Amino acid sequence: MEKGEKLVVVGCSGAGGPAAMMAKKLMPEVDVTVIRKEKFFIVR
């Protein structure tokens, strides 16, 4: 992906959260957006 492109991750409770963090780590120039529906989010 190139600078300024956007990546959208749908879901965060399973693999979505770690996938978004890894994507941002590997591609810091890309805008990462996470869409989640959970009312309460537990961080491990």
C-alpha cells in the first residue's frame, strides 16, 4: 500500500484488533480504521 491509502478492519474481538495493530506497525504510512460493534471492549 502507498502513503495516504486507508485500511479498514471490520471487527475487533477476534483477530481484527491484533491485525490492525500489526498493519499499523508494518505500514505506518497507511491510515488504519477499526469498525467494531462491541459495547464493552476488554483489552488483554
